[in-house]
Amino acid sequence: MRPRALALVFACTVAALPASAQLRVSPQLPGPAPVPRADSGPRPADFIVAVVNSEPITNNELRARLQRFEQQLAQQGASIPPRGELARVVLDRLISEKAQLQVARESGIRVDEAMVDQAEANVARQNEMSVADLRRRLQADGVPTATFREELRNQLLLGRLRDREVESRVRVTDADIDQYLRDQQTAAADPASSALNLAQVLVAVPENASEQQVRELLAKAQRVQERARAGEDFAALAREASDAPGAASNGGVMGLRAADRYPPLFLEAVQALPQGGVSQVVRSGAGFHVLKVVEKRQGELPTTVTQSHARHILLRTGARLSETAARERLADLRRRITAGQADFAQLAREFSQDGTASRGGDLGWANPGSYVPEFEDAMNALAPGEVSEPLVSRFGVHLIQLLERRTAKLSPREQRELLRNIVREKKLDEAYATWAQEVRGRAFVEMRESPI
């Protein structure tokens, strides 16, 4: 197996260093940072660094989370702040997280084992391995399966709490969209306002690699760069050679985002490149990167998008049907569909509990952002014709089949609806930041010993 860093997102992405960035949830779920192995030298005795209401945060807990941030920063080519400074940021994040988890439990929010199973399977899929391989990899890094699953459970609790507390606070009006358009027009004259979509091939360099290993891995990255510049398909190269999580499913594409959300190392490497250009080999703490400029925007609105055509079966959960029972029922339907024993559309007409049932579950063509994130992320991970595993969303439990994808030109009305989704995401981030501050402000926090 090629060395791969486990996918660590939710509150743990590099972009999540600001508090507001924890809000939206990606399909890749977090795992705890690897703990030092027995042969890595003596480990200091554990002690309490802070107490949130009555719940302690230990030094070892802080060190594990700190290691996670440092690994991600290195993998994405970002500079790593001094450890003391980063430790203060991470401790503040842990305090907020503890306070929110306490609110979730007091509110009666629960996450059953079936949802944790789904989350674990998602982590395995995003890292291109089976659940059994994932557990073996975690065990090799010193992370017990029970610890990993408890981390998943906590993040699912936080996601449900944030949806419940924050979603109701956000409304997007036509005036909000008009203001966003005016802001975009003003920003168009500012080079710092550009947006970039980059793709990468990461050739990971293991810790303590010998000089010979480094030379061999650099040569591998240089060969990738030469093939990319010669015109080979970059997505295929990423699937073949990249050690970045999810490269097999996303072709190395990191997504359109504001330029300042990429590491400075990446920006320096691509600033002079046109759209479609391929960078020199870039060295970071994680290894060697080859970058391609997929898209550059300077304040203009998108004119085309990739649309998805899918259908689904929805089972609503409640007193009569638990999430576990709904998942089991849909898992059985999925087995029948994939074995060729039943037709998806017919089963949707028979079992689905929403307005699409009469159409065989057909959702029609949809632009990005049309569905709730947990549904859209699962749909985006599918190849045409593929059927998802049962998926839990805020509406119930779904079975999704992706029928086809296409690139479509947006009408002015569709452009405006796409902007509505963008503005909503921005307002959700702002609402989450306000809510998180309120939760933190209500908590009793006692600082104990300084972390090391």
C-alpha cells in the first residue's frame, strides 16, 4: 500500500483554523491523530490543562490534536506556526468542541451505531481502502478502533447540533444576492480577490526518509510533471501516482476557493501560470507536489457547472422506524438492485416516502448546492449507474443512484440561484461563529497547567 495520510476533516482541516470554518461537513470524516509508538521515546506524564464545566482536557489529548493539525498543514504545503502559538489555537478549539458536545448530549441528540458504521465506511472509501484495512492502518499507528469510532460519534453529534441550532438562523433575500453581486464587481479590480481551482499530485515523503529515498521520490514527481506538461490527463496521473487522500475519486482536484485559502507555497508556484498550466515540483513538509491550474476566476460569475441527474429512495425515521431499521431495509434493497433482481425505479415507487416516489425517485438535473451537504457529497462520490450505501441525512435515510452527469450553461436565473447557495454558505459560517461564541461564553472554563 502506498503511504497515505488518513482523511482528517470536520473541525480539523487546515482551513478550519478559524472557528467559523468548522460548520460545513464533508464526506471524509475525521480520525484521531496517530499517537507516538512505543519505540518513539519516553512520553511525558499526562495531566489536565483545562476543565470545561466538569469535563477535563488532558495534555495528551491536546498533543494528539496538535499533531493532527501539524500533519495537515505539512501535507497541504502550508507553513507551520510556532508550536506554542499553534497549541493555544488548538486548545481553544478543543474547549469550544467540548462545550458544544455537552450541549448536544444535554439536548438529547443521539448517534446510533449504524451512523458510526456509515461514517467509518466513508473514511475508508475516501482513503481508498476497506474498513478492515482502515482499522489495521489505525492499529499500526497506535489508534484503537474504539477511540477512532468515538471520535466519529462526537463529530456526528456536533454536525447534528450545528444543523439544528444554526440552519434556522439563516435567511437569504434577494437584497443579499444583489449586495453580493455589488461586492463581486468591486472586488473584480482587486487581484487578491481571485479564485483558484487547483489539482495536485502528491508524492509523499515518509518521515526519516533517507537521502536515497528522497532522491527517488523527487525523480518520481519530476516524471509526473513531465508527463503532465506533455499533455497527459492530469486526473489519470493523480489516480495513478498521488498519495493525497481521495485522489482516486476526485482526480486530485482541490476545488474552487479564494486564492488566499491555498497555502502560500502553492500560490507562489502557480501565480504566473495560465489556466491549464502545470507547476514546477514543489517541496513541502509532506513531500513533493505537482500542481495544475484547473480554473482561474477574477470576480466573475460562473457560466457553466457540472450538473448531476440522480434518483433516490427515502425512508423517513421516527417512532415507527429507527435509523438502524431504515438502513437495514435500504441495504437489502441495494443488494437486490446490484444483483439485478430488482429495478431501482420500481422500488422507489413502492417504498420511497417523498414526492418523487411516483417518478421512480427521479430528482431531475441539479446544480451544485441543490441538496443538503451530506446527500450531495455522497452523490458526488458515485460513478454513473452506481448505487450508494444507505445514507443518513436530516430528512431520513436515502439510497441514491447517480444516472448521469453533464456540463451545462447556466441561465441568468440559474446563476442567481447558484449565488443564493454561495451567500447562504457565507451566512451559515457567520451564524455558526456567533453561535459557537455564545456556547463558549456560557461554559465555565478553568485553565490548569500550561500544555507542553
